[in-house]
Amino acid sequence: MSPSSHFLKIMECQGRWTCHSSTWFLILGVFSLREIQAVHHRHVGQFTAVGTAHSLSELNAINFIDDVEIGYYNNIQNQIIVKIPWISKVLGIDYITQMLHLLVDHEQHSLWTIQYLAKNATDPNRNHTGQLLADCEIDDDIKVKSHVHLIWDGEEYYRIDEEVGHWENLKPEFKKYKHLLESPFWTNLRKQYMDKYCVDLMRKIVGHSSLKDNVPPEVTVSHYVSPEGSSILSCTARGFYPQSILLRWEKNGKLAVWGKETSTGILPNMDSTFHLQVTLELPPEDSGTGYTCVVEHIALKTPVVYPVPEKPTMEKPGIRGLGIVLAVILVLSCAGAFIAWKMKKSGSTGQLEGPFASSASLTHLPK
């Protein structure tokens, strides 16, 4: 059924007190279609300042969009290095110059912050590391998430969710600095960066071109039966880019809620691609036949249907027990080796004195 047919079916129910339950599944289908059509992007900026109570030795900034590095800044070089050439043309020299000025100003703010936080340090020459981690996300060009994390010497002490709008203190010893973060100066600085350089910069870049070629997912579907008799269906998509993807279960071509569904969520790989696994646990009376995993991704021209294997693989309940047995054997082996060593050291061939004196005779252990 096409999306327009879905909407027509829904419209037929308007004005009635009740509708058939299948209509609600059609509504879910519409939202699923919207989900795959919505393109999701995430921009992360990390600023790291290193210095003492007297001076700032280094300031670095690095930016990623969809886990792809787009550029970095170092105060020693005093310039922004753009990793992908066409991005410079898209942003323009004026925009990049504004960013450079912001980073230079950030150097002064970082120096002041480190000096302020380290002023009571026992060793004034000790290097401290202050980090600001900012991330924002958009779906279909609409900002959906925005966070800022503040980290001092490797420990996060403050964070803010822009939707909530107030700083959350994570370290009691830093609570006394909250009034600084809520001052007009830091509030305006944070909003300026998050709106103009986190969200707008991302929109400019992803609106022009993809940061890397679209990569279709490699999909595998498995089916096994648990010791309790439930059918467990698993659909795994690996190595896809960009991260927007939809995996859904259908039975005999129909969309519905068939059992308990769990998902790993979309997770990043080391090569800037992503992976996702969705699992469906069915009741024992459902054999799992007729199910398919339907995958939609921008790199696929049309939704691809992956059938679930008709013949399930029985879960081997002995595997888990075998692991426990092997662990016990390993512990006993280590204990036996220790006892044998103690016996050899004491020259005894009978029972061992000390904490193991009540143990059985060890005369049959190899010497």
C-alpha cells in the first residue's frame, strides 16, 4: 500500500467513534516512512585547553559531522585546517574568518578559566586540562538536540541540555562556579556558538553535499529457538552510511506488533559507518514462519526484504553451562598448581599444612 493510500485509509476513520485496530498499524507505518525519509545529522565540536595557573600552553579544536572529521584548529599554527576541500568553498572566506576570530577569543577565555580553577592548586606549575564538548543534531533540517559538556582534568563537572535550559552539576566541589556559567556573558557565548557554529555550519555543509559516499548496509537475518520455546528473530545491518536507516518486521507482508522487540540503537564503527541490530522475541505458539526484515536506507533504491530462515537454529543451552564449568576448572587448576608448588617447596608428599590442611590427600598430584 502506498503512503497516499495509508492517509486515505486513516481519513475514512475520522468522525467515527472506533476504527479497526489495523488502522493504527497503518498509522505506525506512515511514521516509519517519515522516519526513514528524515535525514539525521550530528555535529560534534571538542575544544581542549592545556595550561597552568600562569599560562596557556595549547588549545586545540576538532570538529566532526556524522563521525567524519571536517577540520581542526591549533593555537600554535593559529589557523583553521579544513580536511575536506569543498567545505572551504561552501562556507566562504568570511565565514571561516569569523570562526577563526571566535577561536582566538576562546583562547583568552580558556586561559582565564584555567587560571581561575587552578588558582588554589598546591602546585601552580602543574598542567591542567579543560575541555568543552558541544554537540547538536538535526532531523530534516530541524534542530532536535543540543548539549554542552564541561570537563576538567578528565572528569565531567557540568553539562547542559539546551532543551532543558539549565546547567547540571556533576561534581559537588564545582557547584560554587555555577553562577559563572549562568552569567549573561557565558550564556550569550554558548548560544552564539551552538546556534551559529554548531547548527548553522552543519546545515551549510550537509545541505551542499554528502561528506562521504552513501554505503548500503550488509544485512543478515537469523532465527533460533530459546530453551523456553520462544522464537528469536534477529536482523543486523552493518557498515552503512549515512546513519539514517529503518529496520522493521513484517509477517506475510503485513506490518504489526508481533512480539517483544529490542534494538541496539544505531552505533558507530571505526570507519565512520554504522551498525544496528533489531531483535524480535515471539511467543512459543508462534513458530516464526512467514517473517521478513524490511530495510530502508538512502543507499538502497527501494526497500529490501530479507526473509527469516524457515528452519530455526536451536540455542545450545549447554554453552552457558560449559562456560561456567570451564571457569571452575580454571580456578581449581590454579589452586592445584599453587598447592603442588607449596608441597614441593616444603618437601612434603602427603597433606599440606596451613590453610589447605583439611584438603584431601594430594599424593596423586603430579610432582
